[in-house]
Amino acid sequence: MRKLLEAFVAASIFLCAGYVSAAIRPVKIFSDHMLLQRELPVPIWGKGDVGKVVTVQFAGQSVETMADPTGHWKVWLKPMEANSTGRELKIISGEETVLIRDVLVGEVWFSGGQSNMGYTVRGMARRLPEGKELADAADFNGIRYRKVNEKNSTIPQADLTGGSWMVCSSKTVHGISGVGFVFARRLHLELKVPVGIIDCSWGGTPIEPYIPSEAFTGHPTLERLLALAKVGDVESIKKMRGGTFVRSPAWLAGAIYNGRIAPVAPYAIRGAIWYQAESNCGTGEDPRDYAHKMRALIDGWRSVWNRPDLPFYYVQLPQWRSYAWTYAREEQRRAMDVKNTGMVVTVDLDFHNDIHPPNKIDVGERLARWPLAKVYSRKIHFSGPLYRAITIKPGAIHVAFDHANEGLMIGKAGVGKVTELKDGILNGFEVADKAGVWHSAKAVIQGKGLVVRGDAVKEPVALRYACHPQAPKNRPWNLYNKAGLPASPFCSDWSKMPYDPDRNPISK
């Protein structure tokens, strides 16, 4: 009787966990409360007994396969419509069954980056009244969140070590990425379908470890980074062009991809969002060639998901006092030449030049505009003015922008809103003379463009805007389009702003 009781208790434990047996098991990205991608084929995979038939049942579908000689199996569910009612997904092999409960169908986005992407709603709520208001009203059964916390690895891993999906509520939201929550909230409210975020962000990390090793090709910096990472030569990485101050093995090329991303792909997702670069332009780090690293990241993720058009939207760095951040922002802007990408500008969201600005509300809202417009076909503005070209005329420079069809304005940023200043003055503009010396300049809005003049420069040769680590006190960078979206920093001729590694020396 006692043995029978023990067996009953053990079986009950498995049932509570959603498992009848350990002989058949999906990979750990599949768990109770998960969210599956609508309107795309959905892979379900895991391990079982060699040669045994595996059946996956969900939403009226029943798909069968057989575990291969290594015990691995994978099936594909046909595209499904969005569904907000939790249902059971069954995985059956012989007399064994795994039940995954409360499964929704909607839009899934994969997020990555470092601490500003990982910055939680808790931090935002503590420092911003608007953040606390959002947190207190965060009871959204249709928003699901999965944090991936696995460590780095030298080789791609087949599975995660643990973790589970979370239902968003006013009690659970505090542990969710602030950017991820605001982004998901906006999509959920606009699309009226469930939205899920899979977040692999890791504070303090550079971009290199998120890139699959196979993607370090096509540029000398990428190829050298990989070669040095393979032999663990961190000193040489630190000193090379485009180098990074490698503080741990987790910072080496491919290391985070192997541990946090390889086990998740090819989980069906709509697209990816990214917020990172701080650890590629800190003390002793060279931001040059970051654009090539961005391209490698995007191409690498698109390859492992087998989605050459996977939407990828990212955040440009805000203000900070580091010399190298100016150049990192430009590298980020240049990466927009990759198709199906978009960039969110944040240099106007100053909070006392905090390296972790608490206003993740505007960051998430601006990020959401890109897929709402580009993926979901909503007729909304999604980008601030982006520099297109200048025309130099006697004593003046005329500037043309993209994303300024409805005109430009001078604005003042607040949390969740931008106010137009009818009598304001544009800040942050400078012109270069023939000797390459930069001088302050006055910019005036003229239709969809600007006219810029430098009183001390009769024959200007170049123009720049917001090309410093941070704006002067009480003179914020304040150029916007009429939609209230900020202009990205730019320089018409970067040869007039050569990067000087001696101004960002290696920390001893």
C-alpha cells in the first residue's frame, strides 16, 4: 500500500507540472501560458524514445511524426488565427502524454540587448509616476512574457535549462522588461490580439556574443573578431579597430547566441526588437564598424529562423557623456540600409544624462510604431526626420529630410508626449568652415526642410546636428516632425569628424 501511495504521489507531481512521463518532452520554450505565432507555420519540437510515433494536438490539428535515431522530433502546425482563450496543447507518444495548458495564439516578438532592454517595469515605476500608473493597470491576460536567463556557451545548445512563460498582471509586470511591456501593450491594444515577448537581454553585454558564429563574415573586423574569440585572445580584441573590452567569456563572439538564442530558434515569431550598443562604446571600446556588427546580427538571426525578411527594429542610443556614443549613434543609423529594419531615436529623452534613463514608455511606444506601420499596415507615422542631403548656397546650407512630408517643428519632450514650441529656437546645429573647424549655427524651418547659417562662416562646407555625447544644459536637441517624432543626429560629411581612439582610452 505504501509503495502504491508513493507511486501515486510521484505521478501527481508530474501531472501538476504538465508531464505524465519524462520519456517524451518538448524543449523548455514550450510551457504553460505560452503564446504561439498566428498566421505562420508553428514548429513544435523535443525529444522522446527512438523510433516512437509522436503526435501533437492543438486547435483542431493533429500532426504526427517519429522520433529520429537520436530521439529528436519536430512537427509543424499549420498557420492559425489569433485566439485569446487558453487551450491545451497535447504531445502524445504511446501511452504517455504531455499537457501544456493555457496556450494563446497571437503575435510573438523576440527581444534582445543589454541593461536598457532588460530595465524592468519595477525600475520605471519607482522613478516615473507615469510608469507606476502603467504598472498598476497592467492586468492583461493577452500579454505573455518569457525571460531567457541561460548563461553563455562555447557551442550552440539544444535546449534551455529552465524558465516558464508569465501572464502579465499588475503583480507580475514588475519583473518584465519596461521596453518589452510597453511595446507589447501598444500592439495588444491596437491589434486586439494576444502578444508575447521572448526576452534574451543580458545587462552589460556587447553585441558580439548575440551574433551566430557563422555570421562573422564579409568584413575584416568581423572575421578578426571571430578568429580572436576562438583562441580567447581578449587583449587583441580590446586593441583592434572595432574592439570591445572583453570582461568575461560571455562577451566572446557567439557565446550568448549559443546559450540563449540557439535553443529558442526556430520558435515561430513575427520579428525582433533590439536595444544595445552601450558596451560597444564605453571606456576602451571602439564603436567603429558597429554597423557591420548590426548587419551580422540581423542576417544571423534571419538565417537561424530561416526568415530572410524577418522584421528587425532597434533603439538608437540616448545621450551619455562618453565621447564614443556620438559615433555609435551614427553607426546605428547606417545599419538602417538593411531591408525590413527601423530605428527609434531617443536623444531627446534626456533624464539628467542617466545611462539607464527610466523613460522606457516613449522608447516602447516609438518602437511599436514601426511594426504597426510596416508589418500591420496601420496608417501612422513611424519615424522622425532622417537626414537625406544638403545643398550649399552662399552663406547658407539647405537641408532635406525623409519623413518630413507634413513639415518640421521645434518640440519639447515630456513623458508620453511632445509639445510644439511655436516661438522656440532650434538647438544642436553647427557648420564647418574650409579648415574643418566647427561653429555654432542658426537653423530655421522652411517648409519640409531647414535653412542653416553660421554667422562666423561665410563659406560652410559641412553641417552636423546633435553630434556630441550630450546636449548642453538647457539647450536640448529639439528638431521633430509634425508627428512629434525626433530627428536623428547626423553629419553631412563624417570626414570632418574623424574618430580619435586616444579620446576613449582603454581602462587600465
